[in-house]
Amino acid sequence: MGERIYNFSAGPAVLPEPVLEEAQRDLLALPDAGMSVLEISHRSRHFDAILAEAERALRDLAGVPASHRVLFLQGGASLQFAMVPMNLLPAGGTADYLVTGVWSRKAVKEAERIGRVHPAASTESERFVRVPRADEIAVSPDAAYVHMTSNNTIYGTQWTNLPETGSSPLVSDMCSDIFSRPVPVERFGLIYAGAQKNLGPAGLTVVIVDEALLARSPDVLPSMLSYRVLADGGSRYNTPPVFAIYLLGLVLKWLAAQGGLEVMAAHNDRQAARLYAEVDRTGFYRGVAERESRSRMNVTFRLPTTDLDGRFAREAAEVGLDGLAGHRTVGGLRASIYNAMPDAGVAALVEFMQEFERTHG
Ligand SMILES: *Cc1c(COP(=O)(O)O)cnc(C)c1O
């Protein structure tokens, strides 16, 4: 069997080792089923149990109130960019967007195909190195919803306080920080996240939606694009991503065993603080995001030259620290330290940073 290295990639990303081991055991034959989890029918009692347990574990972990439905969908966050306005933006209405990076800009672009969009705040003129302050946000009084990106994976920025949205439902793209900390689900009309960053493998999108919003889905929408139809179908309107839901269930169980989201948040704060302390230590490394906006999931930094950035990523990969190059649109370096990143991975990266500075600084 191959040696595991430390995977700092932004996504698909590191998964908890005990989860991978359990999946490996079930891959040939699921206990009691006599066949692989990859082979069972999505209408079998085995999958009934997997689906019910995944939803129960998610509700327990995040404290999802009875008012909200949990949907297991496909198409990634990129399909949610379109589905959110298709379902929630009525003809003649306006949707507000807080523009904090490339992903929120893509969400805006899809919404503009459907209806009117009002940018309620944007930090684009500062190259997205921070999220907006409360006094910079101007929400329309009658916004159909307000859309935010809770963690900006590419720039390494993260919201700490939720924006005030009056009576308009708050919608969040939580792809890269879902369940890295407690989520006040009752404050959101809708939350969506592709699983491949903090929840499981690619191919599954988790949507948590206030049941009251389902009435907005227009009857003319194609079934596979309608939250109402998908909710009525209990995430089984068509064949769902069986394996990805199974693995999500294992990750949720693992998170609960770690102590839940409060414990996870404290752990992630600690891990991020260790890395930022190293970034700030001498001035050789420079953090990309402004301090108050720094992400606890994606730590972005730069070296004095782009040549050194490239060298850092290459030499780190050679010693088993993989995926540290920044996003292709911004360059620099990025260490993604999702829930499943072991402490030893962060320790190894800090040690490598110190060694690299000694030899190249
Ligand atoms: C990765 C990412 C996306 C894109 O997700 P897909 O599942 O590839 O569509 C969108 N938003 C954020 C914040 C992301 O990190």
C-alpha cells in the first residue's frame, strides 16, 4: 500500500484516515449486504439506512432545526449558483450579492441570467484581500435574498460575523468552511456546499434549505432544478451519488467523535494560528489576506519573488507536502487546512517553512 503524504490541496482535499479505512473495509462487501457500497441499489434497505443516518448525523452535528430540509444533490456549487436564483428570485425581484471573490462573482454571473442583481458590497477594488465591514454593506430593502460566500477559498478570507439582512433570507456558499465551526443554521434561508472540501468526495452537494422557501420554486422549472421537487423526492428523485453520501455519513460520524463543531472550531483556530504565526514571524513570508479577514481553512501567503513561490511549492511537494501552490488566478501559496488535516501535517509545514527560510532567505 502507498505511503500517505500531507495533502494541502484546496479541493478535492484531505479526508480523515479512519474514514478511508472504514470505506476500504466496506468496499468489497458492506456488512449485511454481501455486496459493495458501490453496487447496492439506491432503493435498497441498505441505502435507506445510509441516507437516513447521513441526514440524522448532519442534523445532530449542526443542530439543523425542524424548519430546514437537508438535500443531497449533484452538480457542485456551480449548479447552485444557477439553482438559487432559478428557485428563489421571482420575476421582477432583486437579489443582493456580497462580492468577495471569484466564486461570488461566478454566482452573480449566473443570477444575472435569471433576473436583477444588486451588488450589496464588493471588495474587488482591493483584490479581495478582505471581506466587507458591516458599514459597507447596503442591502436592498426588498431583496429576494442576500447571497454571501462564507469562506473565500482562493484569497484565504472568511466572514466571522454574519451580515444583517433584515427580513431577506441569507443564502451562503459554504463550500470551503462548512462544519469547520458551529453554523447558526436558523439564520440562513439556504446553505450549499460541494462535499469535496470539508465533507467528503466530489460528486455530492449538500443543500440545507428553509422549508418555507420551497414554495418559491416555479412550477415551470425542470424537475431536476427545482428544490421543491428534489425535497419532495427525499433526495431520491433520481439516482443519488450513493457512495458519496455513504462517505459523507462516515465523515459526519468522525466529526461527532472528535467532539462536534465547537471542538472542531477550536482545533481549526489553533492550527491556523500556528501557520499565521510562522507567516508573520520575520517578514520573509507575507500573508495575502488582511488580518481581520484571515481564513482558518485556507492560509494564503507569498514569498519575496514569484520564483521563490514556485520553488517553495515544488520543494515542499518533494518532501511530501503537496498542493501548496496558490490558485492559478492569483498565484502565491495556499495551505488548505480543512478539518481532516492532521496536527502533524501543520507541524511538518511549519518546519519546512523555517528550513526554506534558512536556505533561501
Ligand atoms: C470550490 C468552490 C466552488 C466550486 O465548487 P464546484 O463544486 O466545483 O462547483 C464554489 N464556491 C467556493 C467557495 C468554492 O470553494
